[in-house]
Amino acid sequence: MIVKNLKSRVKIEKYSNRFANEKNYINNKIGDQNNYLLPMPIKIWPFEGKLIFVILSFWCIFGLFILGSASWWVANRQIGDWAFYLKRQIAWYIPGLTIFLFVLNTNIRDLLKISKPIFYTLILLIVSTILVGSNINGSMRWLILGNFKIQPSELIKPFCVLESANLFAHWNLVKNEKKIITLATFGILILLIMIQPNLSTAGLIGIMFWVIALCGGVKISSLIKVATLGAISAYTSVFFNQYQLLRIKSFLDPWSDPEGNGYQLIQSLLAIGSGGFLGKGFGLSMQKLQYLPIQHTDFIFAIYAEEFGLLGSVFLLGFLAIFSYLSLRIAMKSRNNYTKLVATGCATLLIGQSLIHIAVTTGSMPTTGLPLPFVSYGGNSLIGSLFIAALLLRCSLESTGFIGGLRTRKTLN
């Protein structure tokens, strides 16, 4: 019996020493990595993190090719430079990737601390768009600063994720006063975005809040009431905004006004339908020759479907399904509620926005102004999407326990 206990003790000490040596080795590797751009050597990244990083890299590079194909004709016709939109999008990657690397190298704990002042600052900028913003296509979504257009409703999305995680991570421990103030702020934000009007973005952010609240443990009955209130708000917005009502009518029957409100959807459906099974080939779309309006932003999927066909469209949906599955695994492997909810919110925004964009171009939803992440032209959307992707990837890295330790608080103010 004594010999058996001694053997067990030796075995435990052996594995303990081995674990300690491996941990020291990894910590030394992380220390050596400080001279590089990544917080951890890729060799010790979780499997989900590695695959998400590869998928994001492919998504961004492939997105540039699709944007170049969709925009060259209109850019050459209107500006005289076929690569105008492509070059500007590449230029936006400079600040976007800078923010991406900053977020990737910053603890979620620290981002949660600094998110509140930035969140409220962006709310003030959204108010400014309503008061003094530029009216483009019937919406007051942009602030013009010199040669730059700032769209605060796109830039606020990652901070919505952080602030909702701050609230719902320990929902039952949060004081009622803080619950009321924060929830009222979320409601005001959605209302302000609807006033611009930007119903699609307001709906997407509202869905993200709802999903994070569900994962945070809020009662189902309360969530049903909130969903009902959201539906009533959307109906009210459509009732008071004539252009939204016209979009719904054209969605239900675009052929009733084929030269007017139904024109864009009809051209989008023609593009998708003419792609067939294999598509017309990269760069060979006909609808982008100024038949389909804003084809390089809100309807870029239609050009993709025309050039790559049903097979390419199924590939894209499978691509999004894999991304969703990996994001779910990252959330499930998170070591605390904060990173779990941040990962959930990031996945909801990226996948939700992609599916809504596809649904709009295929006539499954009324026309909205949501771009396809990493594909559609737009610097604000690109920066916001890169920020969100970096948050998701950071959650994966922190699941290893080697970086970004987060101490649990017993009480919340």
C-alpha cells in the first residue's frame, strides 16, 4: 500500500513538473513574441483562433477582388479611374488593421473599462448626424469632415458589444439603478438610429442586444416583451417614413413599379438568376454595367452571385456557417462570462449583417442599407468589422488562460 501511494505521488509530481515546465516554456515564448505584432505565437493559438484568423484573411483578400470586379465599370464611367473604389478601400485597411492589431493585443478587461466613454461619445455623434449631418439617399447617417465621411452608427457597433457584455455578464448582481440607466441608453441609441432613419442598423444592433441578454440569463418573458416593443417600434418607423413603406411595397411586388421603386430589386434578381449554376465568370457580370444601382455597396452579393453562380453562393453560405460554428466554440470555451458574451455579440453582428445583406439582394427581405462585411465598399463599415473581428479573435486567445486573466467581481455597482 505504501509503495502504491509512493508511486502515485511520484507520478503526480512528474506531471506537475511537466505542466510547470510547459507553462514556463509558453510564457517565455509569449515574452519573446512581444517584439512582434501578435500577442501570442500562432503555434500555441487555439484551433478555433487559427482557423478564424485564416478565414478572416481569406474573407478580406477575396472581398477586395469582388469589390474590384463590382466597382470598376462605375468608377471608370463616373470618375475616370477604374480602380478608384478599390484603392480607397485598400487605403482604409491601414487604419483598420492598426485598430485590429491594437484590439488583438489588448485585454478584453481593459477594453471593457475604456468602452463606456467612447460609447457615449459616439452616441453624441449620432445625435450630431440628425442635427447637422449630410443627407445622402434620404438618410442623415454621415458627418462630413473634409474629405472624410464618418458614420457613427457603424463605428459604435463594437462598443455596443462591449457595453452589453458589461451589463449582462453578471445580470443578477447588477443593481437595479444601473440596469435601468444602461437599458434606457440602449433604447435611446436604437431610437436615434431609427430617426436618421436607419432601420436596418437599428434592428441589427437591437438583435445583438437581445441575443447577448438571452445568453446572459435574462428572463425569457422579459425578452419577449422587449421583442414585442421592438416590433412595434419598427412598425411605427415604417408608418412615419414614406420611403420605408415604399420599400416594403416594392419588396412584396417589385413588378408593380418596375421602372421606379421595384427597379433595384428586379435588377438584383436578374443578376442572381442569370448567374446559373457556375456563374458567368469572375469580372464578367453584365448587371454591374450601370443596370444595378449601388452595386459595389448594398447589392454587391448580386454581382458575386452573377459571376460565381449557385455554386459560389452555396460556398459563401457554407463559409458563413463554418464561421458561425467556430464563433460558437470560442464562446463556449471562454473562461468567464465577459468574453463569452463578447464573442457571442461579435458573431451575431458579423453573421447577422451578412445574412441580412444576402436576404435583401435575393428579395427575401425589404431593401436596406447594410453592406456585406469585408466585401462592400466603405471605410466606416470596414473599420467597424475589423474591430469586431479582432474582439472575437482576442476572446479565442484569452480562452487559453495564458493571456488576459480576468478577476471575477463579487459585487457590481
